[in-house]
Amino acid sequence: MNQFLFKLIFGKPEHNLPSDEPVLQKHWKYLVGVWENDRHNDIGLERLLRLFLIAVQFLFPGIYIRHIFGNKGLTYKNLAIEVYVLGKLLFPLMVFYFGLAHHPVFLFCAVYFLLETVLYIAALVFVSDMFSHTRSSNRAILLLLFNYIEITFEFAVMYRGFDWLDQKAKSSIDFLYFSFVTSASLGYGDIHPVANGGKLMVCAQSFIFLVFVVLFINFFSGGRNKIIR
């Protein structure tokens, strides 16, 4: 049974190639390279944005998970990231199931995970040259879909936790429904934000949806092998 599960998840063990360089060291070198304009002669706002998107990754768990499991090989690193992505996707559902959306710790975690994913997606767009290794394109798009669903779930937690929707939104399904409708830019109008914070959050979520559209267009127009984790 154990051998079957190992084969099911890991495939061929010989495909577990060693990492060429520790992730943290590699990421730091890339940050220094952008600072020195080694790869891209950026200036002004573009330069500041690229430096920010690279440096801010050190504030989130994803890069440390890649570093720790990357020492065991690329297969373990990729699987660890997939587990982490799935965990972030399931976290908002757990918050709703146990009624923890108003708890400050869980609300903070939802915002924290949301920021990590959004900033990573922004890095895929604006620092695409950092992601230069070829990976499975199917895996890449699957992870992007999980990221999209995760962001939608976490926005739903924020709408619930901050009480940013009108009284028509009562159940967890209502908040999830509103978040998905907003992400899809449908805007049925049956539920709407009632506070300035909610209105700004709807604007932010709609903008993130447009970023995803750009990213998927880039994915299918030739940049698909560069979208990795």
C-alpha cells in the first residue's frame, strides 16, 4: 500500500533532480542582480516595483517552504508547494465552517495569505524573467486556478469578518457567492457592499481578476513555460 501511494504521488523517484542552488541564496542573488541592473535595465517606477515584489517574498512562508524542501530535490519542493497552496485554499473554508471569520487571528491570517498570493501573481507579471525554468505547463495552470479560487475564498472571509456587505448576506454561502460574482465581474446587484471599505475591496478584487486575465493570456500566448513555483 505504501509503495502504491508513493508511486501515485511521486511517480518515478529518479525524476527527483537536485536543486541547482538553495532557494534563499538564489532569490537573494536575483534581488542583487535587479539592484545592479544585471538582467534588465529598468528605471523609475518599474525598478521600484520589481525590487519590492522580489524583496517582499522574504516576508511570506512560501519561499522558506521552497528552500527547505528544495534541499531534498525538485520533486519534494514542488509537492511541498502544492500542499501549501491547497492548505491556503482550504483555510478560508475552515474559517467559515467553524464560524471564525470575526476572530482577529484568523482574519489576519486570511489577509496575510491573500497578500502572499496576490504579490506572487504580481511577480509573475512584472518580474517574469525571474521564473525562467521550464516546468509542466499543466501543473502551472492548475496552480494558477487554485490561486484564483483561494483569493476568491479569502475575499469572502474579509467581507464576512469586516461586515462589509448588506444584511442580505447572512450565511457563509452568501459571502462566497458574492465573492465569486465579484471575481467574475457579473455584479448581479442582489448583494452589495455597505461601507467604503467594502467598496474599495470590491474594486481591488475586480482589479485582481483583470490581472489574472492578463496572466492567462500571457500563459496561452507563449509564456506558459515560465509560470512556475
